[in-house]
Amino acid sequence: MTLRYIALLIAGLSVLTCKTWAMVNVSMEDRVEVYLKDKAEISCIYTLKEPAKMLVWSTKSPGREKSKKGLFTYDTLENKIIDEDSEYAGRINFTHSHEPQNSQGSGLLIIDNVQLSDQKEYTCTVHNVSTDSGEGHTLLQIFNSPSLPVIEGTYTGISVTEEEPSKVAQCIVDNGYPRPIITWYKDRLPLQQSDGEVKISESETNKANGLFTVESNLFIKAQRTDKDAVFYCEVKYPVPGGVRMTESKKINISVHYPSTEVKVYVNQPDRLIKEGDTVEIWCEGNGNPQPVFTFTHNGEELSGDNQMLLLENVTRSDSGMIVCQSNDFEANIYTEDSVNITVHYLDQIVVTPEKSVLHQGENLNLTCNALSSLTTVTAWYKDGTRLVETHGLELHNASYDTAGVYMCEVTVRSLPELQEQKSVQISVRGKPKFTKEIEVGPVNKAERSVNLTCYAEGFPFPTITWTLSDQRTGHPVPVPEAENQMTDTGIVSMISVRAMSELTAKCSAANVLGTEEITRKIKAYARVTTTTTQATSTKGTRLTVPPKQPQTGGGSGVIIAVLIICLLLIAILGSVLYFLYKKGKLSCGRSGKKDFTKEKASKDDIVMEMKSGKSEEAVLLQGVNGDKKSPTE
């Protein structure tokens, strides 16, 4: 009995051992990650001495209580797919291999052009030649990188006076899968939800294509220091094998806060202001935006361009305190500031006495003053020469040299643009006095004329009288009209005289105190004339030939033409003489014939001479007494 029991036990253990070796061991990856529209490869590895009879693939949507759905069945004996899900039609490929030496088989599922709907759990069931089987599971995860984040700030600005957090910006990221995560940053520090200080609201949209659009809005309780803060959003999104991050552009927002103080100042504060200038006065608050400003001067409101007060052509009455006021009615804050301006001036000069007439040898004190808001320097000038640098000018022992125009100049040292000038005429009484001889100007040779100039000092201003006389005959010569010109100390007179002969010119100067005169001899100037050349004959006939003009070219041709013309004139003259002789109207030689001309020539010779600027020729025509020859022979 015992032996039988042992035999049954050994037989049972043998059957159990064979059953265990017949079971199929399947290995698969827990997770396969791919990008959308890429290719997914899912492997199924099993352990069997002989190739599996069949591999059955099925799918199950994750997170759902649903049964598996068959994908396809692969028959290793026939090496073909028996059944295929229409959802994957045209996108599935499968390969199978077995290594007997390693007792290992492998199946590879390939899915092309992966879609979001392919994100499922994939099960591979391996059947051996008996009724045993084994299975494995793999989750296929799909990824799609989102677009760059787009940030848009509240550019109208936020106010620190708001009781609740104000919207700062909005961040949007599109077409991400799985859902991207948005984090807000302020000056590189992440922001978290905080009651009454920071509020973040998010919304997501699952589009028809399965991709996500995420929108996040940031709200903060604004502070004055936020005016310089930088805000941006960061987006994190998963990718196969890890997580990536991208940032939006950085923005700065406008923070509104009231002004707690104002500052008023003058543009170019180091510049001294003088009457006639244009002055700009600016007022600025430490708030944002700038409040409305009001400018006042001595309690009177002035019209300004909000922050700037423009004062044109200022006068000394514009000096004083300029007050700038601002009032923020919303925050109920009133502030003001003031600046003092001084408009400098220099009044017109007062010279005493304004004009004066002195007797010779007398003394005079001149004073020059001008009222100014700054220190001035005074200087006296005469004829452009600086005399003294003082308010008073003392003139001693007056003479004709003392007379003239004195100019007083007052200048503000620290503001040279402020300068005034005034002149005073000083005259010295006395009879006329000539300071120089009669001046003779350059000779006009064509008209034989010269300019005579006479200058006489004196006060009252003298009257100038000219007289001219001929030195040879003593007879007076008419005096042309004189040109007279007053100077600071006397008078200048000028006449233009034609010196046809030697003259004596006298200039007389007279006033109520006496008369003075001076004379000067003027020599005659010969007329410049043009030289002419004459041709004479024995009968006294004179032919004047104008002087020949200079030639610029062709001199020999001109000479030949002149000779021909002269010969023709001689021939004509001879013909006339012969005609008169034949008519008996002309007596010749010893028969008692009279001369044809008033002047006598040598015997019966007729000589004609021609001269020019370049050549000289003489033609001699001679007739023998008693012979009768025509002039042309």
C-alpha cells in the first residue's frame, strides 16, 4: 500500500513538473513614449523552446473600466495577420522571430503616424502549441510640444489705490499634450497664490484634435516698487524621456500711484537771467502719471503747459517766487514747491552834462551812470580809443583837441550781454583854425582838374569860402561849387579845379570869433593830346592823316594797301593840276604862274610825305622847268 502511494505521488510530481515547463513567460516594457505623428515600436518577448503558435494583440483605453479590444492575431505557422482592427488599417506592421538556442521568441508591433487616439494599453498574449499561454502589457504615451507662450500685459496700468488685486498680464500656450503647466515669475522669483496679494486663474481648452490650450491670468495688489518689476510666464511640458521648459518675453507694467512731493526748477539753473530772455520753469511730481500742476507768481495764477511754465521776454517785474502746486483729488494728497528767480537789468545811461560848449583853457567834469541789478564797469572812449575806466571823466585846459564826441560804455561783468552806450558832444569855442595846408588830390589828366581840400576847426562851426586867381594876370577865376561836410570839431570843404593855367587858391574860414585864411599855388597841367602826321606839297596843300591804330596782325598787308591808296591820291591831284594848266587858269614857272597854295615850296618840286605808327615812306615827284609832263608821269 505504501509503495502504491509513493508511485502515485511520483507520477503526480512528474505531471506537475511538465505542466510548469509548458507555461509561457512574456516580457514587455511598462511604457513606450513617442511624439505625435512619429512611429511607435512595442516589443513582446516570450520564452519557449519552440516558436509560439499564435500571438494575440489587444488594446484597452487607460483609466476606463472597459474590456480589452482585439487589435490583431498573428499566426506564426502561417506567418500572417489573421484579423486586424480597422482603426489601425494601413498603419500596423508586425515582425516575429525565434531563437531555439536561447528558447526565446520576439514579436515587434510597429504603428506608423501615431495619433492621440493610439494612447492606450497594449496587451500581447502568446499561445504555445498546447493550450497554455502568457501575456504582457505596455502603455503607449503620446506627446506634442506646445507653441511658445504668448504674454500680454495690462498696458492701461494698474493703481496702488485699488483694494483688490489688479490684473497684470495674461499668458497663453497652445497645442500641447499632455497639458502644459504655467508658472508666473516676478523678477525671477516664482509667484504663488496669496490671499489679497497674488491671484492666479487658469483655464484650459481641449480642442477637437485632442490638444490642449491653457490660459493663465495673473492678478497682484500693486505696490509703488512694482513700477520697475519685470513679469513673465514659464511653461513646462513633458517630452519623451523628460520635461522641457520655455519662457515668454519679459514685460514691465505701468503702475499708477499718487505724487507725495513735487519739485520745481528753472531750465539751465546756472544761467543768469536778463530782461528780454525766455525762461522755462518745470514742475515734476514723484507719482505716476504726473498730476495737474498750477503755477502762481505773487499770488497770481499763471498759464502753463501742465508741467512747464514758459515766460517770454521777461522783465524785472517777473522776479520773485514761482510756486508749483499739485492736488491729487483721488488720493486726497496736496503738494507744492517753489523757486525764486531774479531777472537782471541794466537801465539806460545818464550822462551829465549831455552836451557842453567850453572856452579854450576851461575845465569840465563828465559823469556816466546806469542803474543795474549787478556790478558794472564804466569806460570812456574817444575816436575808438579807450581813455579811462571810471564813472567820471575830467577834461582840463580845453583846446580844439579836446573837442569831439565822447562815448560812455557801461557793461555788467558777470553778464556781458547787458551793455549800454551813450555819446556826448563837447565843443570848444574859438575862431577858425586850419590844422593843415590845402590838400591837392590826384590829377585828372584828361580834364586837367584836381581836388582841393581845406579843413578848419572852430566853434561855432566856421563858414568856408574859396577864391581862385590866375597867377600870371591876377584876374579872378570862377570857383566851382564846394562840397562841405561837418565833423566833430569843424568843417571840411572840397572843390574840383581845372588847372588850365597856374592858379592861386585861397581858403577862408570865418565865424563870429574871427577869420583865418590859407593859400596855395596850383601849377598848370598840360593837356594830353593825340599826335597826328601831316603831308605837305610845294604849293602848301596840307593833308592830315589820322594816326594809324595799332595792328593786331597782318601788318605788311596793311602797309601795301596804304601805299596803293596814296599813289591813287597823287595821281588824282596831278590830273587836276594838268587840267587847270590846259585851261589857262594855272600859270607855272617863269611865265608868271601864281602859287596854288599860300605856303611856298622849294622851286618846282612837289613833295608829299606820309607817316604811320610802324613805317615811314616819302614819295618825290619832280618836274623840270620848261617841260610839260602830266602829273602821272
